[in-house]
Amino acid sequence: MRCRVESTNFVAVTEPLGRVLVVDDDEVIRQLIAVNLQLEGFEVSTAVDGQDCLEKVVEVRPDVITLDVMMPRLDGWVTAMRLREDELTRDIKVVMITARAQEHDIRRGHEIGVDAYVTKPFDPNQLIQTVRKLAAASA
């Protein structure tokens, strides 16, 4: 929950814009995404790879998952497929964040049911707008 001072006597409490699970094996990128989303007003949790994501997703109950493609243990493709196969997670919005933006990759994401694609290197503002739009759609 965020607070901001409205005057010297009152504090307005605002609800977070939504919950986001940031999944990336690169700690720097994971933290960059998390900090940008937190500053925007999202409640953010992180996971280090697809397996970690699947272990945390039911507890975190995110509105949106940002998901890197190339990760150890369980890559983004398999993770997205498993999220879509599970009744508890199939409706969570998924943003693939990847350096792989060839047509066949985008088509594969579409077939899996990925909601959006953001290409690395990415503009943090573009990512924020994408997550904002998907979080609002899931509310």
C-alpha cells in the first residue's frame, strides 16, 4: 500500500495498481524491472527462473507476470505453457520480455496465449505502460 501526504494533517492511502511477478534470471534486469514497477505503484515480487515462478505464483497471485524467455531450469516458453494449462493461473496476464523477437517467436507466444511482447533492450516506460494496461484489463 502506498501513502502520500495530501496536506500537513492528512495522509491519503492508495491501493497498489496491481501485483506483478517479475521473472528473470539476470539479477540486474530483474531489479531494474521491479524498481520501475514499484515506483509506478505496483506491488512486486520476483522469481529467478520459470521453476521459481511456478512455485511462487499461487502464493503471490499476481495480476501480471513479466517473463524472460531464456532462463535456466525452466525457460519462459515452458513456464508460459504451464501457466496456461493450470486452471489457477491460466487467466494471469503474461508479458514476455526477450531479445528474441523474430516472427516465429511472436507467433509461438501468440499460440501459447502470451498477452504482450517487450523486446530487450526495452524502454522502462514502454514496459510500465504495457503492464499498466494488462493489470487494468485483469481487474
